[in-house]
Amino acid sequence: MPRIRPDFTKSPYFIDEPGNWHLKAGAPKEMQNELEEYLNSLEILDEPGTIKGIKIHFYHEE
């Protein structure tokens, strides 16, 4: 299943250099935070309860 494209990637501030995503100077603080959170989330692949970074909720009957 493909990941949803984050909104910041559609901004004119966004620079899509392979391996070096960043924003142009003057990008809104909210957008800077969104990019930082997204890039940090890519580093967490083996978090317990996830598969490829996607949170999995297990339900079981007792």
C-alpha cells in the first residue's frame, strides 16, 4: 500500500533533492515542523507494534 503524500511536498517551499529533502528559506514554521516529524518517522522502522513503520492494532478475544 503506498504512503499518503504529505502536504508539505506540494508546497513551493519544498525542495525534492534525492536523499536531501528540505525547505527553502522563509517556509512557515508549521511546515518546517511537519517535514522534521515526517523525516524522523522514517527512521523508526522497528518500533514494537509496527510493520514497516505502520502501527498495527491486534485484537484478540478472551
